Amino acid sequence: NKKDQKTGTSGKQARPACTCKKLTYSQKICAKQFAILAQSMDKHFSLPELLHRAVISDLKDPYSILNILLKSGIIVPDGRGFFTWDTETANRILAC
């Protein structure tokens, strides 16, 4: 891995550290409900649309859970203004 001379990094994005110990059981349940909503959308989805679906579905604390999903790397930007669900990261974090 060649390091970027300006930043000193290898250019690969570091995966967020596992946050599973920081999620409560209730947060994990809500995150799994978000997963179902995300699966009902296109692979590359709009964050406002996902949040809207969570609100109208009456999910508990949708703004906080969405923030957790973003910070943990479960929901990641696609670089084109949309987001994707990282199933591998979700499985790792939500399973522990």
C-alpha cells in the first residue's frame, strides 16, 4: 500500500470501529427495522426518503438511529448524493 504523500494515509477509507457495544438492544432492533425499510428501496437510496419512511412507520427515535447508522458505517454515501446499506458492516455490528 502506497501512502499518500500529503495525508500519510494509504488512500483506503478506514472502516469505523465496531460500535456494537455502544448500541442498546432497543437501538439494534430499530436499526434492523431501518434495514427492512432500506431493502424496500433502490440499492442507492435517498436519505431523506429513508428517514421519511422511518417517521411514517413510527420507528422509535428515527433521527438518532439514522445518525448511529451513518456514524457506524452501516449506511454509507455512494459519492453521487445517494446512500447504500453496507450489509457486511450491519451484520457484524448488529449481530454482537
